[in-house]
Amino acid sequence: MNKTPNYLNERVCLNVLANSVENAQDCYEAAEGHVVLGVLSKNYPSDEAAIEDMKRYQAATNNALSVGLGAGDPNQSTMVTRISAKLQPQHVNQVFTGAAASRALLGQSETIINALVSPTGRVGYVNIATGPLSSQQPAADVPIETAIALLKDMGASSVKYFPMKGLAHKEEFEAVAKACASYDFYLEPTGGIDLDNYEEILKIAVDAGVKKIIPHIYSSIIDAETGDTRPEDVQTLLAMTKNILAADGQMEG
């Protein structure tokens, strides 16, 4: 079972929510496998229920499972750690303080573990107080370089930059992308990303030289009536990604 996401040209892997196993399969095919499918731990009453159901997603998508918190809820951190240890998925979503425990219990370095840091309104700084208790206290704003070093210490793979609110924090995001590139760390832009701003957001990360990018595109591509992520929108996102990588000289063939 492959524990590493299937990046397009070793560079970009989409992250979208799956409303059902069937929806996950459809989105996986639409992305030509270059996607991890988010399933939220918050939607399950127990670890056992989550593990049993998420195994179905793993089987249907070659383990392209992204174990989610649920709207970045820090109170889901320990549940995500416990179930991820059993499931061994390709991708794990964590708050800043949850990354080390997840890595320790996974017992391997292949699975991607992100850690949530938030915009501060100051270019070059991020708020790392995103854990169950720390998120209830005054913000802990630190230089992005320090945040990356702390995350490397804890065994995390990437910065989950949330909530971005699309391009509302563009200059801050540019600084985060440059730091991730400089310090050989992955980046996961998250929050308010849609079909209109996706290309600009991805281009910022690609142009900065970030080694691996996992953009999260959630509510904007979900059908309001069915709750399903629209496969045709995933197809569009993949086409946009290919265009940006081609323009950057990254696409093969």
C-alpha cells in the first residue's frame, strides 16, 4: 500500500473532500490519481466507526486518503492521531501541536503530515497557537522560518496555511511560499480557494520554488444539493495545474 501521495510531475497533488466512496472514486479518476481525498474524523462517533469506513475509501482509491479534522477543529487532533496510526493513509491533517504525536504513532516517514498555522496580518509571521488549548489563548506569532524549523523538529511534512480566505493574505502567502522553498518544506494552501483564484494561488507557490504543493479546494467545488465534490471541477483544477507546470517548464511530454 503506497503511503506517498501521487504528485503530478512530482510537484502538485490536489486535496478535495469526498462525500462518499463513490464520490471519492469519481474525483480520483477525474484527477487522474493526482489527488488525496479528504474524509473528516469529526463526522464519526468513534474511532472504530471512522477506521471501518475510511478503509473503504482507501481500498477504492489506492490509499489516497486524507484524514481530516473537520474545519480545522483542534479538538479532533487526538482522534486524527489515533485513527491515522491504524489506517496508515497517504495524508494526515493536523494542528500545529498535533504533528509530533501523529508522526510518532504512524511509525514511518512516508505519510504526509501537515500542521496548521494561520495568517497574522504581518508579512513573514504566522500564528502557531492552533492546538486544542493554545487556540483559546492569545496568538503566538512567530517568524515563518522558526515555525518551519519547529515543524521539522516535530516530524511534520508541510505547512497547512489556513484560513487564507483566497487571496486576502496574498503578500503573507508569498512570504510563506518563499520560506517553504528556502527551507525545503512542503506547502498546503487552504481556505477560500476556488476555480477563479486557484491558478494565481498555485502559481505563487510554483514560482517561489516550493518542492511539493498540496492545495486544498473544498466548499467552492461542492454541489450544494448533493454534498458531492463535482468531478468535473476536479478535472478543471487538474487542467489548470498542468498548464501552470507546463508554463514553468515542469510538465513532461
